[in-house]
Amino acid sequence: MLPGLLGTRSAGEGEVGWTRQPDLFAYALVVFAALAAAVMRRRPGVTFACCTAAVVTYLAVGYPVGPMLIAVPVAAAGVAVAWPLRRTLVLNGGMGLAVLAAGGVRFGLAGGRPLLGWLATMFTMVAVPTAIGVAVRFSRESEARLRTAHALRAVSDERLRMARELHDSVGHGLAVIAMQAGVALHVLARNPDKARESLEAIQAASRESLHGMRAQLEVLRSPEGEDAPWRPAPGLADAEVLLDRIRTGGLKVAATISAGELPPEVDAAAYRILQESLTNVLRYAGATLARVRATREGDVLVLEVNDNGPAGGAAASGPGADGRTGSGIAGMRARAERLGGELVAGPRPEGGFAVRARLPLAGHPCDADVPGSEP
């Protein structure tokens, strides 16, 4: 404000004749415009109206051109940043014409060249800040849209993760329950002990599925979200319990698991892939034997699950071309890719179905081989 007042005092020294020397009213207009510019961020409309009125009045009265003109680009930039493009162009165009007319009389009296210079000055003082303000507005809107897209992506990813967890835990439990219920009905009359064993397996599977569902619901209810798990995620250390549950239903499982200690995220992903693969064997394969292998190959965990189902894979026992449509394989693949690994699954030429996952232990991408023969 002070530089504006001092500049206004000396502004008329180069102009002679009809120019009115700054007085108390001129200084009041300068102070008024400066105070209006101070609220530009919160009230750009107030800044625009007050600055335009002050500049037009200042020039119409005949005061010399000086620091007061700084209010023009300030007002133009303020509305360009705050308001939509069409409204900005209308308002700033109107302000430019009003200021041009207010000062154009004196320059018209001085001849064509000063008037053209005044026209160029006004165009520059309005157009340049308008362009800069519009660019700033577009940049802010783009950043806001990007932040919104990232937030929506995070929500979508979290929903997908929870859907995958529910599919793996609850889906596996239901598959085991259905298998064990069939076994219990089959042997109920002639082998009560076996029927009792199947019922106990049903009880254990239903309890674990319930716990898994409660864990996901707890994450939903918790304000901390995923950072407040209801219970630790299972890993390959729990694989033997999983395999025993599968074996009690009559499916033979030959397993070689020598992975050692694994990073928690790799351990959890490997367990879920193993669980879903065996669940698919129960659902679709019509197999009597599954082979499981989980070993380290350098800095990569290799997990393979093969079965001896009908020739051509499980196509004869499932609803799709390979008998395993739905979200199970897609979910397993997503788990592997999230860690920088890969997963391939498909029928084997000699019969049965194979799943092969390669999970880097340090998050580095790795290549996956096409599933082939039994390990």
C-alpha cells in the first residue's frame, strides 16, 4: 500500500496540461483498491468489483496514470483463478473495455499513437493475467480430479482385496463343508466313525470361515481400516492344517513345502493361492490326487499345485471351457502380480490341471513358466 501511495504522488510529474494532480481523493482510491486486493483469495468478486470501480473512477477524474493500474491485473487474475472460463472472459473483457474507455479520452486528445499505446497496455494488463489465472485454475482442477481418481482407486482396490479374502476363506470353507457333508452321508450307515470325522471337519471348516468373515467385517467397522486386522493372516506354516482338512475328504495330497521363513505379504499370498488351488480341485477336477510343491529358487518362491483329473483338465466337470471359470484364478493371479510375480494356470496335456506361481521375495518382477508335468 505504501509504495502505491508514494508512486501516486510522483505519477503526475511527467504529465502536463489537463492532468489533475493527486489529492486526498486519489489516495483514498489507491487505499480502497489495495484493501480490496487483500481479500482476493476469499472474495474474488469483491476484489474485482472494487478494483474495477476504483480504477475507472481514478482515470475518469483525470488523475495521472500510476501504481493504481496494478489493480487491473490483480482483479483479472483473481476471477480467472476462482471462476469458470466463460464468466471470466465476460467479466475481464468488460473490465478491460471500461478501463480503456475511462483513460482513452485523454490519450485520444493527445493523438493516435498514445491511444494505440494505451490500447496495447490495457490488452496486456487484462489478457496476460487472465491467461495465467485460467491456467492455474485448470491445473488445480486437474490435480483435484487426479486426487479423486486416486481415492476412488484406493477404495476400489480395498473392496477388491476384501472380496478376494472373503472368496478365498469363505469359498474354501463352503467347498470343504460340501465335500465332507457328501462323505458323511455316504458312510453314515456303515461307518459311523468316518461320518463323525467328516462332521468334525465340517465344524472346523465352518468355524474358520466364520472367523474369516468376522475378520473382514471388523476391518470394515474399524476406523483404521486395513491397519487394524482382527487376526493375523495365515501363511504356509498353516498349510499342514489345510492339507489335512483336504485329505479327510478322500482327496490324496502329496506335499513338499520347504520355503523357510518368508516375508509376511509373500507368505499370506502363497497360502491363499494354495488354498484356492485346492478348493478348485475339490470343486471341479474330479481328481483323486493333488501334488503340492512350495520351494525357493534363488530369491523367488515357486508354488505349484497339480491334480490328476480327467484328460484335458477339468473341462468335463466344470461350467466353462476349462471347468474353472469365475474369480478364483483371476484373484490368484492378482495376488501374484501385486507382489511383482506371475501366475499361470491351465489344463495339462497329460490330464489334470496345474497352477504355477512365482512370487519374488523382494518384490522384483519375475517370469513364469507354463505349467507342465507333475513335480
